[in-house]
Amino acid sequence: METDKPILLSGIKPTGVPHIGNYFGAIKQLVEFQTVGSHQSYIMVADYHALNFVQNAGDMRDLTRELVLTYMASGLNPEKVVLFKQSDVPAHTELAWIFDTITTMPYLMRAHAFKDGEAKNKEVSVGTFNYPMLMAADILLYNTAKVPVGHDQKQHIEFARDTAEKFNRTFGETFTLPEEFIVPEVAVVPGLDGQKMSKSYNNTIPLFSSRTDIEELVMSIVTDSGSDRPENVYAIHKLLKTEHELESLYTEHTGKYKALKEALIEDLDAFIAPLRERYHELASDPRTVLDVLEKGGQLARERANVKMEEVRRAVGVS
Ligand code: AMP
Ligand code: TRP
């Protein structure tokens, strides 16, 4: 691992079956950064964030393992990036507490997730309310420069920056200010119904779908008869082929939704098949994930602990 490069950090919550929205919106960029080699990456399974949603030990373990396999099958190499689990680094929750003490309730009430919960009349847990502070800790503990995420996470990065500034003003220069990295053209990957692809909308194409599942899912894409081009089919197709490549196909098959869906099935399967194969290969050895997390946890703890000691000194508890 190279420690002199700027730090990149990102994470995903293990809350459901990973889908192509996660891939194109987040994971693909992480793999590209690894290839370019401009940063030292810390890639996290945000299991303590997920605990707000997944409250069953067996499910948490299965989803965590699945996410690690997803990162690896998508091309992340644990020899090149630090692949770790948030709960393996206690400094994350420790720093989140310190941030809680310098953050006001009205400030956190501006968070989208909190406002959504309130608007839907849900009883928002304290964990959900404090979610941005744990995420700020995730990011700031590593002196992170870049945070690649989907568009929905933009506000959280702003919260992390604000929190770093507030801490620095209060206790002295300690944290560097992170920047988000969002790829504009895939900022929101649409689902089968045209809404944002999300496990909570039940409109996803899972990343390791079988051929049969791909066929069923694509055939279920909602099409709006009336227009020449099935927009929801096209929007997903655009992830796999350039607009130039699609132009002749869609012109040739104007109004023929079935043929266009069949073409999308072929392109999706060609994209997913190698990922699926790699996933099953990695999954066949139960030690793989455990070994990767053990090593990644150790490296992440070493780095986080140095920063945490600096923070403890800054606030006067060490
Ligand atoms: P989640 O599964 O909601 O925890 O999201 C994990 C990562 O994938 C985050 O960086 C999200 O912003 C990104 N992501 C999730 N769904 C989409 C989507 N439909 N389009 C783009 N990015 C997404
Ligand atoms: N909140 C992010 C999401 O829901 C996951 C996450 C947790 C994260 N900690 C992070 C992303 C730190 C980037 C950096 O997608």
C-alpha cells in the first residue's frame, strides 16, 4: 500500500442485493481510480450505518459478505486498495461521538434522510438522525481528499466538510477538507419503472443476475406506449453503449419495444456474465472474504488510530 498518495475513501451500506445502480453510480468509479493509481483508496463496508436498517445478525453477516464479494468481483483488488469493514475500526464511532458534541440539532435536521423520515411520519431513530456524523467520521479519520459517491450523497459530504471546519475552528487545525466526486452522466441510474434504481423501490437489476432473471427483469421494464422510443429501456441501455451506437438500433426499431428489449437483454448479459462468473468463483472459498477483511481492518485501524490520537489530544482527553 502506498501512503504518500492522496487518500480516496468510499463506502456502501450492506442493506440489500447490490444492483447495477450501485455499480454504475459508485463501484465503477472506484475501480477506475484503482486503475489510474492516483490515490490510495480506502473502501468500506458501512455496516454500522446499515444497522439502522438491518437488525438481524444473520442478515447483516450475509449482506456484508455479499458486498465484499461485489467489490472484488467488480474489479477491486485488496492488494491495491484497503478493503475493510467500518465496525472493525472503533475510531469511527468514537470520532462520531466527538462530532455529535460540536453539532447542533437544527443543523442535523436539515439532512434529507431525516426530513424524508419526518415527512413520512416515521419515528426516526437517533442512529438515523446522527448518520451524517458517523459518515463525517468515516471520511475525516483518513485525511480523505476525494469521496466518490452517487449524487444522493452530496449533502453528506458537505456535512463532513462543515464538521471538519467546525472542529478545526474549535480545537485547532486537525482535519483536511474532503471533496465529493460525482460522475454527472450516471449521477442517477434509473430503475425498471424509470424512478431512481433503488432496493427500496423494488425496481433493480441485481448485479449478478442470471440470464433468466435478466430476461424477466428487462421484459418487465415499464414502457409508455405512445412514444417512439421506450425511454426506460433506453436509459438503462445508455449505461452499456454509447448514444452513437444506440442511435441506429433505436431508429431501425422505432416503436418495436420487444426487439429493443431483446437487444438490451443481450447487452446486459454480455456485461453481467463475466462479473457473475467471478462472483461465484470468489464465493466458492469461504475464507476469501474473512482474510480480506482481516487484513483490510488491520491497515485501516493503523491509520485511523494515528488520527484518533491526534483528535484526543486536540480535545484534551488524552
Ligand atoms: P446504497 O445502496 O443506497 O447504499 O448506495 C450505495 C452507493 O451507490 C452510493 O454511492 C449511492 O449513491 C450509489 N447508488 C445507489 N443507487 C444508485 C442509483 N440508482 N444511481 C446512481 N447511484 C446509485
Ligand atoms: N451513506 C453512504 C450511502 O448510503 C454510505 C457511506 C457511509 C459512505 N460512509 C461513507 C460513502 C463514507 C462515502 C464515504 O451510500
